[in-house]
Amino acid sequence: MATPSLIGRAVARVAAPVLGSTSRALPKPQGTQFARAFAKSASPETPLMHYTATQQATSSINHRIMYVNVVAMVFVIDAGSALVDL
């Protein structure tokens, strides 16, 4: 995974001035090398066109939408009772 190496580089970059050590400079990719390096980092992730939601994800989405529906119904009832004075 790229995350530990990314965190390690960030810590080394911050710690170098504090500790006074000289660490070797990281090579900066140029042009298309940067684009290739950027594209590589996203390759292990699931593309959205091949994504299928699990039952837990579907339930979570439905649960969140339920709260939106409850708020909308409370608003409709409150606005309706304000318009129709019973």
C-alpha cells in the first residue's frame, strides 16, 4: 500500500529540519512520469463501473434516506397545518 510510504516520507520531510539531519532529496517526477505515478496510485481501487453494493452498504444508504424522508414529512405536516388553520 502507498499510504505507509507516503506517511513515512511526510514524517521524514518534517523531521529533517527539526533533527538537523540531511536526508536525500526525493526525485520529482516530470511530465508524463508524474501522470503515470498518479494513475498508479488509484489502480488497486474498484472502478465504479464494476462496483456492486453489498447488502450492508444498501441498508446504510436506505437508512440515511429514511431520515431525509422523515424531515421532509415533518416539514410538509408543519407547513400544511400552518396554511390550513384547523
